[in-house]
Amino acid sequence: MATPTYSKADIVDWQPEDNAFWDSKGKAIANRNLWISIPNLLVAFAVWLMWGIITVQMLNLGFPFKPTDMFTLTAISGLMGATFRIPASFFIRLSGGRNTIFLTSLLLMIPAIWTGMALQDKTTPLWVFQACAFLSGIGGGNFACSMSNISGFFPKRLQGTALGLNAGLGNFGVTTMQVLIPLVMTVGVFGAAAGGSMVLAKDSGWIMGKILAGTPTFIQNAGFVWAALLLPMVIAAWFGMNNLLPLSPNYGGTAAALGKILYLWGITCVIGVVGLYLYLPAPSGLGLLNMWVALPLIIGAMVLAMKLAAFGEMKGNIAKQFEIFKNKHTWSLTALYLVTFGSFIGFSMALPLSISVIFGISHVPDAAGVMQHTLKNPNAPSALTYAWIGPFVGALIRPVGGWIADKVGGSIVTQIISAIMVVASAGTGYVMMQAYGSATPEQYFSTFMWLFVLLFAASGIGNGSTFRTVGVIFDRQQAGPVLGWTSAVAAYGAFIAPVVIGQQIKAGTPQTAMYGFAIFYALCLVLNWWFYLRAGSEIKNP
């Protein structure tokens, strides 16, 4: 029985392991899909993580929100980016690659445009920004379906390179966002249609240095720029990408394919809204749950909903994926990937606002000797000038981690970088404590930044080494689902880091957050040694 086709974008015969097929036409098709996928994923990362920069500029412009409100925005986008990843791992088989990349990129136009509109007015209520941050999480979910799609186009001998390009260049969306947003806010690039400017109440900056208070700023461009970039990418995805029917059999036609994605992400949105309403403090929510209760409840509810909502072929796919939960190595690798990618993405979200709050203020005691954190620091470094450096280093060095792991073993590399992260995190905490109690916190900034760059470099290397370990420990049937699950859980680092750091800054003890991360890294160092490095370990993996 012939495989049904629904669109000119469908490919029935796909044999990448056949050298003749690959050389004659497979390579050209695969590369075309890869190079359309990469910029779509890069912008998805940028939209997901843009709140780390936007919130800093909102404070500089005098939006009427507290720093803790700003950390809430970064936390919401972080949490939803991870939660959206859970169903996204099924989209390619259910809906086809072209259809999935087209729709998931198209949906990002909503938070991009809405954010631009909301930022035009300082009186926009907090809940509107929270809704924009919520929908920005779609960009975080795009990673899972993008990687699943590209892996099917290439022969096994080239998948490492293809996936490395897709993931590595996609991760550069963090740096691209941190460089491009401050740049486009300096000029009215979209003219009168995008609205007028606002005047900086505090000094700001961009990659080339400080921008003084009183300078006109077009903060709304931080949203509109991504809508402008997404438009040609969405068109390219629709007309240039393909659905591989061997990976997406009987997806049911374009309308049905798009409907399945909207259905599953609709369920995700309901769970996310309920979870956040129970977690967020009044007036945004009920504040009944703390983060450490809300997080596992949301993950558990999402997994259960996926099982209950499954239909057709999806039931079998989910049953196979759930088999990974019976393997203890799934859980150990989940913790280790949270150390690496979770730290990378979490610190990317939290670092800009942390710089602004800790180093942008002179911390001086009042007449009663109580430390105050309200006086502007005239010598403050600009978060927008420096925040991009760490994520840039982490993304750039990621392939190096995989290469080193191929030479000496994944677990030994993970062990070394975990030890480095213990020391660097504890050191960062100590420096944050000194800065938060100083009238001249800028004297500690250089040490602070170097320690954070070290954290980013170590986490970037660990991203590559941990992925390599998964490939060694699990067979081909389970490696894919394990990578999908671990990447989804690790993405919750984008929620955990802003919340923990924001809470501790509010309490006046920012160092406690970094000391807590150091303890977690130390526990995972022991975990890695116990499972993969000690003499009697079940699986010896360096």
C-alpha cells in the first residue's frame, strides 16, 4: 500500500544511509532544511530569553515594578520554555517537520508583537507582561522539535555534526538577543508605526559602552525586531522545508498536523496557567506553593496529561518513551544535565538583572545602621554591556566539550567541570555578598564577571560531555527519548535560577543562592563518580 502524500513538501522515499541516494539528492535536501532550521531556532531562543534584557531596561526607564516583579517575568518565560518542550518532542512524528517548524515559528510572532505593543506604555499592567513572558516560552519548546526534525535528515555518520550546528548555533540566540536588543533600542528603526521613545531614568548601555540617563530609548523594538526577523524565516520554512513521511507517516494533512500541535500546546498552556496561579504571589496568583513544590507538580501534571490526551499513534510513542523512567541512569543523567545546560540557561536569564540590581546601586546603611539598597550608583557597570559575554563563551565552547569527551570520556569531563563549578559558584557567592554590602560595589565587578564567565565555560563544556555520556549509556531506541527528557528538565534552570537569585536578593543575601548551587554541583559530582567513575560502577565511562 502506497504511503499517502498530502503536500508537495512531503518526501516518501528517504534513504540517507544509501551513499548513492545521499550524494545524488539527499545531501542537498538535508542541508537546505538544516540551514532554514538554524535561524528559526536561533530566533526562538532569543524570544524565549529576551526578558533577561528587557527587564533590565524596564528598570532603567522607570517602569513601576519592583526588581522581584522583573525576576518573576524571567522565571515565567523560563518555566514555560521548559514545559513546552515536553510535548514538542512528539511533534515531528505527529505533524511533519515542515509543518512543525512553520507553525512553532509563526506562533512566536504573537509574543514578539504583543511585547512590543506592551512596552510602548509604562502604565501597562504587570499581568500583560506576564502573559507575554508566558507565550515567549514557546521559543524554549522549539528546541525539542527542531533537534528531532534535523536528526532524521542526516545519515548517522553526520548526525553529530548536523545536530551540533543546529543546537550550537541555536544557542547563539542567547548572545544574539543580548547584543541586538540593546542596539535596536537606541534608534527608531521601525519609524512612527512602532511608537515614540522614552527617556532613560538611569544609565543604560550596549555592547560598545554606557548610555547616559536622559537618552531617548525605543524599548518596544525589543519585541518588534523579532517579529521582523521571523517573517522571512516563517516563509522560508513553509516553502523550503520538507516533511519526511518515514518519520511522520499518516500525519493527516496540513490542517490536521497544525491542529495537533495547537491541541497539545493548548493543554500545556492550561497546565502552565494553573501551576503559575498556584505559585505566583498575590495579586498575580494565590501564592499557595513554593517553587520546589510547584515545579514537580507542573512536570508531573504535564507527563500525565500527555499520557491521558494521547491519541492514535501517539499512544504507542508515549508508551515507549515512558520506558526510560524505569532506568536509573535516566534520573542520574537528568541531574547531571541540570548541572550543565540548566546552569547555562538559568544564568543567562538571571545574570543581566543580577548585575543591574547588585552593582547598579550603592548599598549604604541609614541612620539606624540598617542597610539600604535604593541609592543609584554613579559608577555602575551596564548590564547590557557585559551580560552577553558569559552566554557567548558557553555556546562557543560547547562543541569543544563533546570533542574532549570523545577523546577521554564523557563522565571524566563532567567530573572535572562539576568540581570547577563548585568552586566558581561558591566564589561568586562570596563576591556577591561583598558587593551587596558595599557603597562602591563596582570594585568587585571584574572578579564577579570572571567567575561567571568561568561558570558559563564549564557549563558549556559539560553540555557536550553529558550528551556524549547519554549516547554511550543508552541504545539508539532510548537515547532519543532520554535526550528529550533531560533537555526538558534541564531547561527548568531558566525558571529556577531567576527565582532563587531574585528571592535571595530580596532577602539581602544573594550569596545564599550561589552557595546553594555550589552544594547541588557538589552532590552531582558525587553522583557522577558513583555511577560512572568509581572502580565498582555498573557502567564505567570515561
